[in-house]
Amino acid sequence: MLVGHGTVRVPLAAMPHPCVTVISVMAIGKHMHERWLEERHHEYYYKLAKKMDYRSRASFKLMQIDDRFNIFRDGDRVVDLGAAPGGWLQVAKERVGEEGFVIGVDLRPIQPMPGVPTIIGDITEDATMKRLLDMFQGEADVIISDMAPNISGHYSTDHARSIDLCMYAVNVCDRILKKNGKLVMKVFYGDMFNTLIKELERRFRVVKVHSPDASRPTSSEVYVIAKGFLAETRVGLDIPEEATENKKQFSVKGNFS
């Protein structure tokens, strides 16, 4: 059937269906509204971080996690993995007090912070792990990790890399976390997530998953909170003095291939 349209005759089947148009507009409107809410959410914590002199909006994620799960105590010794730009270091230092000790590790330089030493290096390399052990001089009460891979845009790849980084954090626990210690770490949710949880349940009495309010509502990131380290998987790291980054003895446990 043809319908007149000025001087042009248009097939009726080629004309957009009004219901389809309405649904499309509604879907676009909903998406725009969600984007607007997310941007406002991000902007709120970004501005709050600037106002309160925190180095990143992620500071509020750790605050909210600590408020809910009681991670830090006065005098705790803390290792922060993936510490740049230092937002989590600030929160950890505030909450462990003057008697506590906090150290940060990251590939990128971290602006100096009074009373908080940092290491520039790759925690997956033996040389960096040795520096951490030498500087820390003892066991940790808490290990925190906000490590994330460089985003490729391919979700399954980014998820797999996130899981690998989490397993390096778990291996740091096996080397330096004291019995009954705690772990907080970020992970991108995906099909390998349950395998990671099983690895943690082998090592800790309590494992919980949480998404703090300061996280973006549409983000795939979640935070794993593990308490009561059993210290049954303790691993020594015997690295010769001449160890270099090209000679790796520090390896990821678990089959994630």
C-alpha cells in the first residue's frame, strides 16, 4: 500500500511505526537520565575530595568500607597496593593513627606524604617484593589493593587482568599478612569471580563482597573484604641479592588461564 506524502508516494511499510518510535525515545531518555545521575554522582565525590583535600574520590570508597566493616585499628601496619595517587594512603594513615605504619606500592610515582613511605615498582616482580619486605620489616595487619588494569575496552580481557592483579594481592598476603589479618581489594566482576572467591575462602575465615556508595552505580567494580587470615598458606620468598626484574620467582597461584 502506498501513502501520499506531498509529491512523493511512500510505501506504508517503510514508514516508522509510532510504537517503535515511542519505545526508542523512552530508551534513549532513560539512558540519558542514567548518564546524568552517574555524572552527578561522580561530580559530588570529586568535588568533595577536592574540598576535603583528598587526592582522589576513591578515598570515600575506603572510608565507607572501613565504617561498615571495621578494617582499621589504632596502631595497625598497612600495605597499600596500587596506591597512586594516594587517596587510600591518606585514609589508612588517618585511621591507624600516629602509632600505625602505612606503606604504598605503585608503578607510578606518588606525591610525598609525611610519614608514609612509598615504593615505585611492579608488585608482580621479585625485586619490588623484596624492597617491600625489606622496608616493611615485619607482618602487616591489613593489606588494601585498589589495583586495576589498563582498560582495553574488551570486558572479558579487562576482567581477566583484574583477577590476575587480585591474585598478586593474595600472594602478598601469603608472604606478609599476619594471622587474623584483613584484606580489602577491588575486582572487576565477571565469570572468573567465583574462582577468586574460592581462593580467598581457603585463606580467610570471612569473605564478603561490597559495593560502596562512592562507586559509580553502573560500574562493574566491587570490593572484596576478607577477614581472619588463617596463615596456612604462608610462603617464603628467598630472593638472592642480585635478583633483577628479569628473574621472576614470585608467581600467581591458582589456575586462571
